[in-house]
Amino acid sequence: MIQDRPDATAQAALDAYARRPVSFAFLDIKGEPLRVTNAPYDFTFSGTGDEDLDGFTFKALDPHLVSIGPVRAKEGGSDTLTLRLSGLPGVDNELMTALGNRVAYVGRDCRLWRGMLHPDSLALRGGVWSYFTGYMSVPRIVGDRHSQTIELDVETYLAFFGRASNNTYLSQSDYDPDDRSAELAIAIANKATRKG
């Protein structure tokens, strides 16, 4: 059963001097769901009761190429979480293709779990616990032709319910006083012409 905090065995491992925490990530990319871990080996779950874990294999990735930013809790939810994924041309073509289609990921789920490995045997100690759930937004590709990463921001669900800024394109002059596009848009909407 998945919990929202470490069980007793995992907590004992957290309290121990030698620790080996690992993360598991699920990105619900339409048609190409991505399940990865920074554990040193691929990991298949069973019997957790979580439909996003059971029966699926989380592929081990080099932690130098993939990283999960810190989860910072604050009033009203957590800050935006940034995932850094490998984006090497020729190696990650499937991922790059999937992220090229906004509809395949924007607004879809991203879930993160954490677990503890025994420092010597590298076996999972206790169960895993869920520590972040949110939805994906637009990624950025950072780098050049020699090295490249994809930075993908994940917002919490509470951010979705946050207060709207109430800004529209008609507010553009607040940021750029020389921008008269709002006046033009209103004139077009009112069917104004040069003759009139």
C-alpha cells in the first residue's frame, strides 16, 4: 500500500548514518508514458495497490543526465518543480518527438515517489512513498549540439486553483507604453475603418 510518508523500515533507513535514497518518476506522456528511476537498476513494482506503479518497470537512468529539483512546500502548495531530462539527439529521439507535441503532455500528470536502498545490498528497504504529484507544463531545451537537456516544469494542482492574474492582451500597454495593439483590437472589433 502506498503511503504519503515513509513506513517504519524506510524511516529507520532514513535515520541511519549511511543512506541511499532513490526516486521514481512517472510522466504521463500520451502514447509514450515515461517511468524512470535513479536507482542503479531497473525496478518493477507489484503489490503496492497503486495503479501507476504495479506491473510497470521503471528504467534506471544515469543521474548525471537526469535530475529532479527540490520540492519546496509553502503556503498554498509547493513551488514549481523542475525536472531535467536527457535530450541528446540520436539517443532520446522518442522522448524529443513526444515532447514536440504539446497535446501529449501539457496538463497531464507527473508523479514522484521516493524509497530507500540498503547501502550495501542495494535492495529496497521498506516501501516507497509518494511525495509529489502535479501536472506538466511547457519544457525548455537547454544546451547546444554537443550537450543538451530538457527542463520540464511541473506545477502542483493547487497552483491550478490559484487566483488568476486577470491580465489580458488589453493590458499590454501596462508593460509596454508604446504598444497600441489593444486600441487597434478594439477598433477592429467595433468595425472601425480609416474612412470612419
